[in-house]
Amino acid sequence: MYSPKYSITNKILKNIGVIEASKEVIENAPLVPSFEKQFQTDALARTIHHGTHIEGNELNLVQTKKILEGQEVYGRDRDIQEIINYRNVMTLLDELVYKKGDLFTKKEICRQKCF
């Protein structure tokens, strides 16, 4: 049987208690709607940037955010279109989840917007 080479002291227990209490405050705190929208927008931009960058897209995060805001950037047309397409797919998936719940099939997705 394994026996650890440390002991749980009162100081460690106190710190664990502080961490647990802080976690509860964070999990149960209401999120200001403007911050929620900002967090969602930032998360979407980061998801799109990293999702396309790993596939070879050369645009950086700032350029990706500008494209998503409708601004023009200097870059390959292919890379810019990839960002726009990725955003459209993310929007479609959000709509489908909102309409149908969490479960939907590939056939249902294609029925909505296949080209």
C-alpha cells in the first residue's frame, strides 16, 4: 500500500477551505450581461483563430477579430474566407442546439444549410 511522504496540516486544510469557498463564490456569482457577451465574443474569436491556425491559416488573432467585426485586413483571400466560413458554421451549430437541444445528427445539419 502506498503511504505518502507528507502530512496534512491545519494550514493546508485552511487553504483548501479558502479555495473551496472562493470556488463557490465564483460558480454562484451572477455574470453581468455585458461581460457575458464580451466573453462569448472573445471565446468565439479565439476558437475560430486557433481552429483555423492549426490547419495552416496564417492570420493572427487580431486579424481574425477584425474580420469577425467586419473590418478589412490584409491577407490571403483563402484565409479570410476560411475565417468567415468557420464563423458561419459556429453560428449554425448554435442555432441548431438552441432549436433542437443538445443532440442532432449530421443529416439534420445538412438539411438546414448544405450547399
